[in-house]
Amino acid sequence: MKNIHIIILCLFCCSIQASPLTSQLEEKIRNTPSQEYIRIYIALTDNYDFRSVEGILAKFNKIEKREFVKQELKSYYLESQEDIMSQINELKEEGLITKVKDLWITNVIICESTGEAIYELAKRKDIRKIDYDEYRIVLPDIDKNQSHLNDPQSREITWNVLIVNADDVWAEGYTGQGSVVSVIDTGVNYNHQDLNDHMWGGGIFFPLHGYDFHNDDNNPMDDMGHGTHCAGTVAGDGTAGSQTGIAPDAAIMALKVLDASGGGYESSCWEAIEFSVNNDADVMSLSLGWLHAWGPDRTSWRNAMNSALFAGVIASVAAGNEGTQYGVPDNIRTPGDVPPPWLHPDQTLTGGLSAVVSVGATNSNDGIASFSSRGPVSWETISPFLDYPYNPEMGLIRPDVSAPGENIKSLAHYSNTGYESGWSGTSMATPCVAGVMALMISKDPSITPTQMSEIIETSSLHLGSTGKNNTYGSGRVDAYDAVNMVWGDPIPPNPATNPIPQDGQISISLDSDLRWSNGGGATSFLIFFGTDNPPTNILYGEWLESPIYVPLQLDYETEYYWQITSINQYGETEGNIWSFTTTGPPDETYETGDFSQFPWQFQGYEISWPNDEPIENYIIMEEIDNVNWSVTYEDNNSGIYSAKSGPIDHNQAS
């Protein structure tokens, strides 16, 4: 009899331990009237095993791989969720459940449920976890010490853009064109002048360039400011005055998951990740995170990011602003604690990979920001992963890289032309890295998350202790070095710019040379020059290695036309046709030439320069045979002089 009691007790204990309800949810049920709904998420045990299709994926290009992964996940989780969805729909008909959403980016169902229905579902054997989808304020208070009116003439480039050398990348012709970055945040002011011409085109279903998952509508307008500020660091193009964006031509997909107070739900973020993958974003920027102390569902976060990785989507994610407040391994917020697509050699303890590049924050002196969260993190207790153990092992190094995140100026959400400066946080550093990713994609649209992760880390400016460390990661990002390490798809150069003489300029000296700026990506040039338009009758496609040409002979009072074709190994790009008009002839009593090189004769008198060497600025002013004359120095650089007199006879060949 005693043995029977022990067996019954063991079975009872096992049944309690096997309950998928979290303690937070059970407490919420106890404190909620039975007829009221509670927002929950149901995480199922079954997960897609990408190892089974790795061989197939290796044969696909980027687009094919993404489509395959999307269809596989949708099909797999539709079948996996079929039985429980049947029960949920029955409970919904009974009025016990409402607002049901099923996800395929991770095996999760979101709904609002009464306690009665929750307990019914908890009896199932295919559920890993049912949790209270708790509203959390995830954004810290932001110092917003200055707002600025626009100055369209300013063309200021903000310090954070300059320090990572993004402007040098633009000069190479890569500005983020062709890339899509989803900003998962408080929404975006998509009407701001610095963004409105390169917002993601959502078609008839998403005409306002994204979605609002917090309020479940298709208007992701920012009502807080954080998301617009972050979007400006990704892609603000300076139309209203200040160039704040790392990749000013990247398309911004606005995904609102947080409200005006900076609060929201984990499940809204998973929905946004799913939306990003389903609608072909290339990069996700998440300047948000959940403290470990809040009990986030780290498994669902990592599953979602794993799906993104296999679909070819990379995520730049804030490490957090907790510094060392919570102690290792809990300083880094989720999902900033999720593994990266590539493991640095200094990460000698290996484990699974995912889509997250975790980002710390630096200041204008490349020092670490005091608030920037420090790693490492551990996944040793998080099933089914159980990797990266910490103490005595090294855990997982976090962050991966750092970027400027103190005193950052970017776009204001309340003005279509305004800016705000003084913002600080890893939130500000994260979109900088997302912008660097967009620049890399504009050079090579087929680049993979693994390649981007490796290049961003190995090209960063190393800071801090030797090797990759838990303060800076691999260092502060350098956009120029990163893009230079990308083996790009064939992209012709940008057209030449900044002509000298300026287009339409008049009174140009006959000895002027022609100069221009490399618009980006050119390795050589062809020049077309003439008095006809388009120019052909003097030069027709003469090859030049440098952006300068010295014409042999120009005529007075003549309008000339010229055009530059920029060349690289990927193609040719014609520039605009420019023109200039030369000056009129000088007074007949003047002659020009390099007087220092030849003896001159004036009315039969041969004048030799003093000493053995000619003196370039030698000035003679004498009266010979009642003829006044002078030799005067004009231009030391070009060696041009002028003589004024009566009749002049000289033996200079020209």
C-alpha cells in the first residue's frame, strides 16, 4: 500500500511539472475575472528541422532559398498546428477565445483567452509553453536635449555617419540602393522629407509602407519618436538639411510593435519578424529587447531568428543599456542574446547559429558607452538548444560589434522636416549597423547573412582587450572597410560630377584644363570634346586614367561642349553634357608666353636675362628708342607672362 502511495505521488508531481502554464500566467489567471480575456501565446513543442534541407538550400540562389523556406515553414506549421487550431476554433465559437493568430516564423499561436479555455488547452501534450503575453515598457527614457528646424542648404553629415566612413562608401557608388530594411520599433514618420521618397512600397495591401502590429492596422505612423529616429540613422538622406543615414537610398519597411510609451508585446515582434521575411526584407533593425528578469520566451525568439537566417535575412539588434547591472550572463537583452550567423575564431566554445548581430554603443572618441550592455550570455538552460554554457565555460561573446550610440542626431517624428539630437543608447547604434548591412547588399545583392556577419566583424576597428571581447565585440564598425571586403555583383560606376569649368561658365582662359569628380566606382574615363553638341569633332572617346584633361588649343570666344563616360570592369555610364565659353582676345598690345625660357628682341635690341638662368619674375621697364615696354610676371604655377609694348619681335617658337 505504501508503494502505491509513492507511485501516485510521483505521478501527481510529474503532472504538475509537466504543466505548460508559466507562473506569470497562473498568477494572471488568479487575478483576472473568469469572464475576461487574457492575452496569451501558445508555443508548441514541434519545430522545423532545417538540417534536413541544408543540402537542398545550398543549391538555391537567394530568392529561391527564401521562397523555399517560406513555403516549407508555412506548410509544416499549418500541419503541426492543425489539431490544436481545431480545438481553439471550437473554444472560439463558445466565446472563450478571441483574436487568434497563428505564426509560421516560429511555432506559436497568439490569442486572447479566458482562464477556463487556458486550462483546457493546458491538458494537451503538444504544447511546450503557454504564457501571459505581458505588456512591457521596453524602451528606456531617452535624453532628447535638442530639436532642430531644417536647413535645406546645410547638407551637414552627422558625426556618426562620418566616423564609420559611410560617406566614402557613397563615393564608390553604394548608397543602400536595392536593399530593404525593416525597422521594428515604434513606427516611422513615413512623411518625413528625408525618408518619404524611399519608403518600402507595400502595394495595395500595405499602402503606408508597413504594418502596425501593436494596434493591428496598416498605419505604422510613429507616435513616440524612437522608430523615426532609428529609421533616420539607417536611411535619412538629408533632403531637409542633415544627412543622418548610413544608407540613404535603402528602402525602409515600417513595422510598429511599440506604443507611444515605448511598450509592447513579445508576440508583436515575432509577427514583425514574420512580416519582414514574408515581404522580402533584407535586414531587420531591432532597437529593443526584453530583460532576462522578465522571463522572455527565449526559445521562440531564437526559433524566429533561425527561420530568418535560413531565409537569408539578417538582424541588427541592440545589446541593451544595462551595462553590467544584472551581472553575467544576464546583462544582454533578448533578442540581442541570440547567436550570430558567423562565429568569430575567438569564440572557441561553439554552438548553434542564428540571424542576430548584437550591437553595443560607442561615443565620438571610440570609447565604450557606459550604459552599453556587456556579455557574455548563456543558452545552457534553454531547451532545445542547451549550448554556450557559462562558468567555467566562456559562454557566448556579446556584443558582436559596436557602433556610435551617444549624442546621436536623427529625424524627428513630429515634423516632416525636423531633427532631434542628443539621443543615446544601443538603440542608436543598432540602425547604424543595419545601414552598413544595407550598403553591403547594394554592392552584392546576393550576399548572405553569414558573409555579412563575418565581414562586419573582421573589418571593424578593433577596440578594447585583445581579440573579440565582451565590451566592444570585434570593434567599432567601419562601413568603408566592410564594403571593400564585399565581392560585389557587376555594378557600373556612377556618372562623373563637379565639372571644372562649371557647366555654362563663361570667360574661361584658353589655358584652362578640364577636371571632374569620380561620381563613384569609376576606374577610368572616356572624354568627348568639341564645339558640336553632343561633342564629337575634337575628341571622341579618348581614354583617361585620371579625372583631368588638358586641351591642346582652345579658341577665343568659342562655346565648347564636353562629356565624360565613367568606366569600370562592370560597365560604362555616360555623364551629362557640360559646356563652357572661352574669353575674348586680349588687347593687341599684349603678347603671352613663357618669357623666362627665351631671349627676347625689342625693336632690334636683344635682351638677355641676367646671370646664367632666366628669372621667371624678372621685370624690365626701360625706354628704348622711345618705345615703352615691360615684361610682367602673371602666374607662377603655369608660367604665363605678358609683355606690353609697341612692336615686338621675339624668337620664341610660339
